[in-house]
Amino acid sequence: MSDLKSKSCKACEGGVDPLSPELADELLTQLDGWVREGNEISKTFTSKNYYETMAFVNAAAFVSHKEDHHPDLLVGYKTCKVTYTTHAIGGLSENDFICAAKLDALI
């Protein structure tokens, strides 16, 4: 299995099956601190202050725009919870794990 951070997201407009729970769990082992809950993976990133949180949010937005794969973000004063799922297929795709790895690389 190749390094997730070195991959780019593929177009995902539906028409493919979501990853099996077993494959999703296998890909999850390549990520640090992410958890899978059903059809989503998420992680809460913590910062020293609001400014650092917003800097992370902006960097995450840049990665998301570049990869054309967008997570849900729940932003607090010192935290940002990032949640990925691929809505077009109703489950997890490799893109979710690729983008998660790229966000981990920001820290």
C-alpha cells in the first residue's frame, strides 16, 4: 500500500462503491489519531489559541480546494474537528484518507 500523503485525490462523482469496513480500517492504520465512526473518519486538531486554529482552518481549506475534496469542519477557540466522508457514494473513499493524511502533514 502506497503512502497516502503522496497521492492526489481522484474525481469522485459517484458510480463507485464505498470502501469496505475492513479496507477502511486498514487505511486508518496509516493515519495518526483519526477514528472511524460508520461512514466517516474524523479527528480533532488542537491549537494554542484561536489564531493558530484559524491558520490551520485556512491551510485545510487550501488542501481541500486543491484536492477538490471537502470535509466538514467544526471550529472552536482552540480546536478544529475535521470529518471526511464521500457524499457522492454514501460512504468512505480513498480520497477521504488521502486528504486526512495531507492534513496530518500540515502539523
